[in-house]
Amino acid sequence: MSDWQESAGRIGARRRQPGIIPRPMAHTFETERRVEFAETDMAGIVHFANFFRWMETAEHDFFRSLGLSLHSHGTDGMRGFARGHAECTYERPLAYQDVVAIRLVVRAKTRSSLAYDFTFSKGGEVCARGAMKVVCVARADGAGGAGNGGRRMRAVPIPADIAAAIEVAPTESRETAQGG
């Protein structure tokens, strides 16, 4: 185990939040949550849009478990991860008060992007599978460009601390997340 993994494990354990199951691996993250009444539709089934919120929440929790943040705003401007693609395939319904296990697996990493696969399970049965690609972007305060208050975002390399902390999952982990 490298120094940063050992340190990230301590940070994740110290900052543990309800529902977060800290993992020392820098390519896989698992968490659980209970379906809230407000997340269901008139049929009592989880509304499809909530899976996208849960993917983003799992991504934030993954970063926090490593002692990192998805977004920062400093004297040189803002840095964050914009969503380039998101999808979800639904296999079984989830209902009010179900406990859903959410598994994030890092599928790919490039100089400026990360791709994740997500699995949503209840009682060991897969209910949905999702995928998301995010691109690291920066915006210099006062930078020119149309829209966004005259501040233009552009793709930038993933910061070194994040690039060092996150790795692509081994093939067998990625195949499990994708249902292969």
C-alpha cells in the first residue's frame, strides 16, 4: 500500500459520514442509502432521475473517502469536473424504504477525464446500472468568453493529487460492474 493510500484510508475513516463504507482501493467505492419517500413516484417506485443524483453523490463520497474534493475555488479561479455523459439502465424497481447498495468503479482515466460504472443493488440483486464520464475543467476568474459571466471553462489536466489517488479498476472489477 502506498503512502497516499494509507493516508487516504485514515482520512476516510476519520471523516466517515453516515451511509459511507470507506474502501482503501482507489478504483472502487461502495455506499448504501435508504430510499426516501420524496424519491418515489405515484406508483411508489423510485423516479428514474434519482439514479443520476445517486451517481453524483457516490462520486463525491468516493472523492471524500480519499481526502479529496471534486471542486475547488482559489485565487486562480475554479476547478471542477463537468459531466460529459451520463446514462442509466433500469432492471428492477426500487421502492420507498428499500436499502440500495451503490458501487462505483473507475472504468477509464485520461489526462483530463474519468469514466465510472455504477451498480445499484438491493439484497444482492442488481436493480440498475449506470455510467458517467466527467471532464476536469477550470475557469480563471475574469477570463473572457461568452456566457458564464464572461468566464470561460476549458478542459484541463486532472490535478496531480487526484491523478495519483485514483486508478482504473482491474478488468475483472470493471466487467462485474458492467454486468459482463
